[in-house]
Amino acid sequence: MRLLGGALRAVAEPCFARAVTVVSFTVTLSSLAARCCCRLRPPLSNLSPAHWSHLHSLKMFNSCGVSKFYHSKALTSPYPGSNIERSQVPEDKVDWLTEWKDYNPVEYTSVSVLAGPKWADPQLSDKNFSPTFNERDGEVERRSLNGLYVVENGRPRNPAGRTGLIGRGLLGRWGPNHAADPIVTRWKRDRSGNKIAHPVTGKNILQFVAIKRRDCGEWAIPGGMVDPGEKISATLKREFGEEALNSLQKSPKEKEELEKQLHRLFSQEPFVVYRGYVDDPRNTDNAWMETEAVNYHDESGETMDNLPLEAGDDAGKVKWVDISEKLKLYANHSYFIKLVTEKRGAHWSEDPGPECHE
């Protein structure tokens, strides 16, 4: 069992149980070593469930503050691209803190993942595979954007709760699978170039570039997976170019011009909308999606006017979509879009909803 890199392993092991691996990447190694030496505490395997509470419920932030979050789309059947039915998980049994001795999830990992493509981990039974969870493992980022996650019996455990399915499904990595979602927006304008306001709320209408996914037919933000060693900023620009502008099929000259326009858009100061767990139908108990959703706003509209949309790569269609609460998008992309409207002061709902109270 690995907890920390070389020099601290001997210091850290007496402080932690060997049955469950947990590492915090939000503190420095020196401070962690100090805590291990100065604070004697029981092994993690002996702690009561209450001590684990901060590891099991995720927090999602909105204009009203923090709310507890549990997934729902990660409980749906059949599993995408298969006829596999998840074991049913009642709402009151999703949380790992809730004891459920009869929990019997189905095991499933897609043949496409088991084939061993470069973007996928081997099976944990592979003797040559010994991943370091909760750390950066070579070029593979195995740290979660939500902080700590539990590794039990050698398998990482979904921080949002049970899903009714173990294994990796369609996901390549054990534990977090990192993606990046560029939300490119502009104001909706009339033929004279004036911003168009919603007739009820009086707020200006925001538009974003949406793609229709080939795999499930749902509309979504044009994002994708972060390649090993790749910076998030590079992933955001690359995925937008590939999916919304069909950059992979452009000629060298067209790519050069496209790169100039994309640089203009993506070099501006971005608004990080969300970082963390995604309620994705591909999630399992041992593998889950996380993303960094970032908004790039074209205030004048001039940059995007010179970038004709063209679906490519994983996208079936691409278009500008008016933003409102009526949007039905893939995973929890609607939530990300709502946060953008709050940031930009744009229209979202005709119903103002309840006021936020502390």
C-alpha cells in the first residue's frame, strides 16, 4: 500500500490504516508529516462513520452558498452503450455512510476499455499495474478536484455515493477521469447589433455554443478528456476546436488561421464556472467523471463571428443556443450554464425563485 512518496512513507504508515488509502493533496507533505508525528490518532479503519462524513458528501456551490450534492444520472439504466442494468440504489442508500450489508452491485467494464487503449488503465489484477491513487501518478492525474476519496480493497470509491455498478464501465481510469468543458458565450443580438432582452425578466439573453453528442444524442458543452500531462487551458482550446470548429479536418493554412482566432478568444481572462464531480451516466462505484468548466465570453461578438461553427470529432451537430432554464443538457451541464448566467447577469428563468437566506 502506498500513502506518500519515499521519505515520508515510514513516518506516515503508523498514522494510517493499511486497509484504506487516503491522501490529502490540499496540504503540504511537511505539514502532513508534522501532524502524523504530533497527533496520535486511531487508524482510519477504526474510525466511526461520522469521522468519514467529509469524504462522502460532495459540495456544490451556487449563488445561495453551499449545498449537499448526490448524483442521480449516475444511477440510471441501462448503462450507456450496453444492456447492462445497474443494481437499484434507493435514494436513502446512495450515501456510503448509510449501512447497507445487502448491497450487491453489478460488475461491468466495457470491452473497448479492456482492449487496452492508451487512454485506459489496465485491470487492477494486472501485476505490472500499481497505480498511486490520490496523487499525480506519473503523467496521469489521479487526484480528485473534490479532495480526498477513499480507496478500499484496492479500489477507489466514488465520492458521491453508490451507483449500483462496480468496475469502470466506459471510463478509462480507475478513480477520477478528468475532462475540461469550454463554455463559449455571446449576447443574442438583433440585425442592428443590439442586445436582445427577455420580454419578461428584462435581462439580456446569453447564447452558448452547444454540440449534439454522437453517443447519446443529447445536447452538451463541447468538452473532452484531458490528455496525460496536458494543461487544462490547452484541453479547453483543443476540444472546442475539434468539436465545434472541426479543426481536425482543416487544411494546414486553415488551421493556422483558426489558431489565431482561437488564441484571441482563449487568451482572455476566463471565468472558472465549476471544478469537481460530474453527475455522468457513465460513472460507477470505482470510476467517475470530473471536470473544469470554464467560460470564455465574447462580449462584442466579433471574434466568434469570424469562426464559422462546424461539427467535428465526437459532435453530430453544433449551433448557438439561447440560454434559459428550459435547456435539457447532458450530465449536469445545465447547472454549469446557470452559473454562467448568474455571473453575467443574463436571463435564466421567468420565475425569480426563492430568495437566498443565510
